[in-house]
Amino acid sequence: MLTGFTCPGCGSTRGLHRLLHGDVIAAFEFNPLMVVSLPFLLYALWRYTFAAVSGKPLQRRQLAPRYIWMLVAVIMSFWFFRNTRFYPFPPI
């Protein structure tokens, strides 16, 4: 609200609500990045839950720095694109 720009996560809660009600298109319109990243987040949640329930230690996998920087670049690119007039969905 301070700057007038929408953040990369704006609309995630409303999008998740629409997704849980089966409306994938509306969820994508609220926040496309959330819809695309949700399978990866669910996989991470499943791994942690499985490790907690089974009592087995969680195998640590470390991402190479280039993948972390690519993730930062994707989020920043989405943030910039979302605040241009070329973004295809109405502002939230």
C-alpha cells in the first residue's frame, strides 16, 4: 500500500482459496507464480511430514548457488512484470 506496487506474493491467499474450491483459472489470475510453485512446495511439505512421521532423519539436499540465484531472478522478474502495463490480469 505504501508504494502502490503489488508484491510477488500478493493474491496468494485468495488464489489458494480459489484453488481449493477447484477454480484453477481464478487462482492463476490471482497469482500465477503461486500456482506454478505449489507442486514444489507440496513436495517439500510431504518430505518433511514423512520424515517426522516415520522417525527417519531428513536427508539434507543442498541446492547449488546457481539454482538459488535463478529462483531469485524468477521471483524478481515476476515482480517487475507484474507491475507493468503488460501484465495480463487486472491489479489486485
